[in-house]
Amino acid sequence: MTQQEWLCDYYNNRKQHERLGQAFCNDFIRHSWPELYYEEDMDTALVLINNWLFDHTYFEEMPVKVS
């Protein structure tokens, strides 16, 4: 799954009941990350997500979902 596919799934199916950072943490983060989980600004959350993906060398594909 690419980041674009994951974002499309979020916008089409989950945006009504989950913040972007909350959805990312629920899908891919195994530890607590409250700064992202509770972030209400989507642009800030997207920057945090992109930085995390870059730092963990996910350039093309998303990591495996934890749940």
C-alpha cells in the first residue's frame, strides 16, 4: 500500500470518526506518540507522518499495519 492509497482510504472511510494522526498511530505505530495521536491540524499531522516515514526509510510503500 502506498501513502496515497492509505490517505485515500482515510479520507473516504475514516475521516468522520478519526483524526489523521490517530488513524496513522492506530495503523502503524506500536508505541505511544501523543503529539501525533492528538494533533487536530491535518497539515501538522501530515508533516509528522511524512517525517516519520522518511526517518524509517519508507519511501514507496507504507509499513505493515500493526493491527
